[in-house]
Amino acid sequence: MPYANVFAPMGFRLADVNQAYLAVTRPTPASRTPVGAAASADLAIGDAYALDANGNAYHAGADATVRGIVTGFELQAIAGVMNAQGPLSIDYASAATAASVIGCEDVTTEFECWSDNTIGAVQSNVLGLFNLGDAAPDANFAQSRQFLNVNGGAGTQFRIIKLLQSPADNAPGPACRVVVKVAQALM
């Protein structure tokens, strides 16, 4: 039996893996540094990203204008793998790795994520705007660690659409799983 409300943030995942969305490809240059309040310059699938003045994607922090969610990476040759005889598929871009992220910048696409482990989401938060809780992605597992920070109060980055209702593993409150939409995307 699953445990209820285990706080295990893995970023923003498509709420319906079969949903269609407009995929946008954005470059990420090598030698990136964290921008603003971002906890990292690394990017993993499920991370929220913002855009710089040149249209390059970077790891978004709680103070960024979120333009999309990383849903994958383009195939590319990687110098340290097979003597760069790629193309290979990567699932994590460290700050030193130039890559092209495949992102979702569609405001109609729904994502599932965890709310914070302090206050968490409750029914009265539905349709409210909140910011992400930023954490560096896990390089070992190539997983995002971002979540929705309801405890931080009202924000501008994500709109809660609904709480995921499952009596077995989700209840309102701390570490509640929610469905959100990006509120600042371009499209």
C-alpha cells in the first residue's frame, strides 16, 4: 500500500502523458551560471525554465519569469561518450553541457507536481497563483527536484488547476500532489 503524501518532488511532469502539446526547442549554452534565485544552472526533465535575451533556456528560480517546462533534450553528440560519435539522447544537462532542450511553453498543458511539505495545497488554493520551490536537480538520477511552493504565499508562475484526489496516496495539505498550468508561458 502506498504511503499518503510522501514528499518526493520530481519537478513538473505532464499530467497526461498522451496529451498533445506544441514542443519548442531552445538552446542552452555551455558554461552557464545560476541566474537570480535559481538553485542551479543544471537542467533536468521536469525543470521549469526561463529565457535570456538571446532566447536561451536556463534553470528558473522562484524569481524568474517561467516560460516553459523541460520535457526532453534533442539528440546530440557528447564528447565524453563514444568519442563524440553520437547522436545520443541525454536526459540531464549540467552547467558545463551545451544542449537543446525540448520544452512545453503551452499555457493549456497541465503538469503534475508536489506542493511543499510545510503547508501544502488545500482546496481553497485551487485556481490560485503560486511560485515554484526551487532546488538543484539530482545529477545522479537525472531528476528535477522542483515543486510548487504554496507555503511561500501567492505568486505569479503557476496556477493550481486541481488537487489530485486519491484516497490511497494523496490528501490536501503538506506534500499534496496537484495539477498546475504555467501562468507565464509565451503561447
